[in-house]
Amino acid sequence: MYRSHTKKYSVKAMGEEDYKSLVADYVNYRLGKYGFEWENAPSQTNNNKIYKTVRKLGDEFENKQDSSDLHEMVTSLQITPETAYSTFTTVTEEMFSNGINWGRVVALIGFGGALSVECVSRNMPQLVDSIVDWVAAYMNSNLKDWISKNGGWQGFVDFYSKRDRSTNDDTPWVKYGVIGAVGVLALGAFMTQRT
């Protein structure tokens, strides 16, 4: 008798509003870590596994990168209200130019958080809502099918829960594109400065 070994995922597919909620949660979390308050923050923190995993990986990502390096890269983008969207799209297009993987999905959300922190620290808090919208829209338009084909958000949680957390090895970050995505931020800064 043939038995399928396909895993059943219990997390429903996410739509654009769900992506927005996920990104907003992370952005609010990241702003809070820097002591900033977001006027339109979600009224409560979502504590499901997906949101917790995104926050945890965002912290790991920032720690692996050395938060001062990440901050310098985002600062070098020299965001203004007039250039914010074009800079976001340039960096995002480069980030996914070699394909999609979970590391790059995390990097996109992390980039949204880092960009939000930069905007608030430079007295442009009005851009945070837009950044959340841009990240959510990009995920919905460009990543939704890939996410679905890779087990959905439960697949994301499962993928990262299987990592060997007992070592301090950076290999999973390199292998799954997160380290490279940060390099893309620098490339994005270079490209933005040249235009």
C-alpha cells in the first residue's frame, strides 16, 4: 500500500493582510529594541510560532552581522522621503536576483525592520507605515507562491527548528543566503549613491 510522506501543514496560507501583520509585528519589535515607539504599531504582540521565529531569526541575523555593520550599511543608503521607495525596490530586487530561499525571506523582513529603525532615528517616522506596506506587498506579489510550495509558514518554522542550534557555526546563514543579503544592502547603497 502506498502511503504519502507529504507533510500536512496546519498553518493556513497567508494573504497580504497577514503578511502585513507579520511584518508590522517584526518592525514594532525591532523599533522597541532600539527604544522607539511606532504610532501605528499593532495593538498587541502576536505570540504564535511564526512571529516568534521571525523575531528570533531577526535577532540572530543582526547578532551574526554585528549590528553596527548592519546599521552602517542601512545608514549608507541615505534614505529620504523622496528616495525611500526606489531604494527599497533596488535593494529588494538585488536581494532576490539569484532566487528565493528562507534566508532571503528573513533578510527582507529584517531589512524592513532595519530601514524602519533608520527612518525613525533620522526623524522620518512617517515612512514606517510605507515600509511595512512595501515589504508585505513584495511578499504577497513575489514570494507567496514560493512560500506555499515550500510548506508555507509552517514549513518556515519547521525548516529553522531543524537547524542544529548546538553549534556556533555560521554555515546555515551563509548557505541560505542571509549573509549575502546583507552584502546586497551595501550594493544597494552603492547603486543608490551612483544614481
